[in-house]
Amino acid sequence: MSKIIVHIDLNAFFVRCEEIKDPSLENLPVAIGHAGRGGIISTCSYAARKFGVHSGMPTFKALNLCPSLILKASDFAFYRTMSHSFYRFVRRYTKMVEPAGSDELYADFTEQLKNVKDVESYFRNLQQKLFEETKLKCSIGVAPTKFLAKMGSDYQKPLGLTVIRRKDIKKILYPLSIDDFYGIGKKTCPRLKQIGINTIGDLAVAIENDSELLKQIMGETGFEYVKEHLEGRGSDVIHTEPNDPKSIGNSSTLMHDTSDLDEIKQMIYQLSEEVSQRAKAEKKIGSTIQIVVKNTDFKSFNKSITFDTPTNDKDAIFSHAYQLFESNFEGMVIRLVGVTLQNLVSIQDMSIQMTFFDYEQHEEESKTKLLINDLNRKMKKELFVRASQVKKENKK
């Protein structure tokens, strides 16, 4: 029996959060970003999109297209609060939830819908209740696989609800532009158009004909990936978080492809803070930090570092994560970034027991060490050391 997989995507999430704080912004052209040289639009309201403004656009260009555009700075603390409200709301319906970012998730509703005759009314009611309780707006895709559910939530925005059964794939997906195929990167789409593949239907025909040109562009793995999804055979497995996690991680898909270091740094800090909060809630500390990035073709890359003394301190997590990014991925155009704290142990189960004051002292010493390492790395010289280290050396 097919599962009922749902993808729920909050509409223009950051902008909607600003509208919740200030209702006078509703129905106006609003964008999250900053003016000045190098300014980029992170996301914008649907009113702004009517002027041609979109994510990833330079701010000066957006203001030329829409002189009345209202720019708002990011308020990630409030966005996180609203994201947590969103997740708590959905988990009241089903515990089978897989996070996909601060503003989207996958969920398995198979059990909940066993005796439901009108599935569309069920999810319209969910949409309405979410809005009544949180003021957030969402689009929902319902399908037998995660890929089709994601395509469904993207199909109609805002406040869309699209059910895609396997028999609906040709009718709903085939007319869409090849740019709308989730998982095909922005670098690949122009190459597909060069060989006459402009729609998802064109792609399906090329697959059916076992096109060698398509295989050359996408590779055997990419070819099979697309074929599987267009036949409705994609994954339907929801990866929930374990009760006793061995790692705690958060990732976020950026609103646009970017190599802007300030924007990425801010996101890594936000993710580090969220990981820290979750680790503290679980009373866990970890000795490995991993950073994951995905490029514009959604190819994953990761690097990690392991250290002697476990931690769950947000500044320590951020320092290690950002150093990993700078050392390995600076300059790469990315779409997703993630931070994970690994090799977790319970604070109470550490092999060397610390009193509260010992642990507090250790945390302060760790922060000092990270600060010194960061300064030395920026100066490219070992100019700074801890005072205690100098005293030890003077005694020798």
C-alpha cells in the first residue's frame, strides 16, 4: 500500500514573519535584505514578485524594478521562534516528521488518513488552523513519495494544496519548465535546454528514448535519479530524530545560491545556536563538529573536526564550524549549509566527572582558547597565548 507523504512549505516565511510583527506590511512589496554595495535580496513578498523582484537579486536592481520596495533586515531570533511554533503545530497531527529547513518539512500522514474520505478538506482545515494559531501561511503537497510531495507544495503558491498521485504525474508535472524539477541544479538546466529539453515532459521523453546525450549531461546516477522520480518510485521514508541521538544537526536551504561570506557566516551562526540549544535540552555534549554544504547542483560536501573536550557551547560550535567553512568551502557558490555536533555523550556519563563549577570553568577556558586560535588564524601568526601558558613557561 502506498504511503501518504506530505510536504509543507511556509510561504515567503521571513517576510511573513515581518508581517506578523507589523501587520501594516501586508500586501505591500517587502523584501528581506540590505541596501548598499553587495546587498542581496534573501526573499520577498508576493506583491514584490509582481514587479519582477526575486531571491538572489542585487538590492539596487530590485529597487530599480520596484522603487516602493520596503527593505527589512533579518530577524533570525524571531524567525526561529516562529519555526519552532510551526514544527510543534504539525507534530500535534503526526510524530512522523522530517525537518527540511526552518520553513519546510516532510511528514507521513498514512495512519492519520486511514479513515478520512476527503483528504483535501483535511489539509485545508490544517492550513486554516495553522494560520489561526500562528498567522503563518503554507502550501501543501500530498503524494506517495517525498519528491512528488515537494513538487506538489511548489505547484501552487501561496496557500496552495496539490495532491499528486502516480497517475497525475503526466498531467501535472510534464507541462512544467525543466527549471521546476526539484534536484536539477541551475547549472544543469541550461545544458538540458541546449539539447531541446525545455519541460519535464521533454525530459521524460528523453529518458524513455534512453538518450545518450542526456546521460552525458546528467551521468548514469542522475539519469536513474530522474527516471525513478518520474515513475513515482522515489523515497517515501520519513527520517525522524531518534530518542537518544548520537548527533544533533540543523541545516538550512538558502533563499538563493550565494557565495556571500557575510550571509553564510550569519547562517552558520544561527545553525550553531540552534544545535547548541538542542544539545543543551538533551543534556548532551559532543567532541566533533561537522559542516555540510550543497552546491547549486545539490551535490553534498562535508568536513569535520574532532577535539579533546566535548562541548555544547554555541560559540565553540560556531568557531569550529566557521573555521571548517573558511578552510574548505570559501568562494564556493552554495545553496544549503548544515552544522552537526557529533560523538555525543551525556553530561552525566562523562568518564571524568566534573562538578558544575569545574564544567563552568572548562567552558570559559574553551571559549578563551577558541578566541585565541581565531585571532592567531586571522593574523596568520602565533601572536596570542593564554596568560596561564606564559606563567608556566616562565617557571621552567
